[in-house]
Amino acid sequence: MRKLFTAIMAVLLILSINMTASAKTATGDLTPKEALSIAKKARTHYWSTMIGHNLNNKNTTCKVKTFIYKGTDYRYFCTEFNTKKKLVSYLNEVFTLNAIEKGVKKYRFIEYKGKLAQPNADGGSLLDWDRAKGKLIYSKKDVRLYEFSVPLGETGERSKEKVTFVKVKNQWLINAIDAVK
């Protein structure tokens, strides 16, 4: 009887440890490695938005159509982002809704003739996020601020980029659409 009791207690202890570990993983903290992974994904989302189509979608065929609106040259987004709903859904994979709303205003995206459009502009970045290193510099319950040291092309210089992460519905999201250019 004593052996049975000991065996049952051992099984219960193992199960409770596994459940605690699983719960910690599901709601866990944001490590520098995870933060960098999210930042790199956010960079792709940012630049996909800025060029008007998903960079990871190799089958995109999109002809750039431009128009003048209130003295500004605009271009339509490709079909995968041609409505605000589609764009917000895509960006919300890595950015907070607050960041998206601010970004839409900042970059002057508009709906014109039923389609989403943006000012026609070129852009780019020399920041090499694949070789970035991050460190946590601020932590509060559901907010983390990381500072990333990011190589600036082949110059040998490094840029310091601060990125704020906010936990929303158990997912870490970035709180500025252009935090990771």
C-alpha cells in the first residue's frame, strides 16, 4: 500500500511539474532570441507594406497603378493589401492595433475608389537585422523594451534601435509599425 501511495504521489508531482512548465511556456517571458525573431518578422511586414505587396508571396503579380490625389502622387496596394481589413489583418500578426492605426495615419494610407493606396515613394534600409543583437532594457508586467544593436550595412557601424513589445492576448506584439525598418 505504501509503494502504491508513493508511486501515485510521484506521478502527481511529475504531472504538476509538466503542467507548470507548459503554462510557463504558453505565457512565458520574452527572451532576447524571441524578441529578435519577432523584430525580423516585423521588418518583413513593414517593408512588404511599404512596397505594397507581401515579400514572402512569390506568386504576386501586381501592376503598379498610380493616381494624383490632392496634389500627391499615390499608388494602389496589390490585391493582398488592397483593403484596410486585409492590411490590418496582415500587420496585426506582429504589430499592435494601436501601432497599425498610427502607422496608417503617419504614412498617409488612404482608401480611394474602394481600394487602399499609399503615397508613391521609394525607400530602403541598410540595417542588417539578421546580425542584430538585443538586450532587455525595461520590463513591466506586459511590456518589454529591447535595445538592438544592428549592423549598418558593411560600414562596421552599429545602430541602436529601441523596440517596445506589448503582450496582447498572450502574444508579444511590437508597438510601432516603423520600429524595425
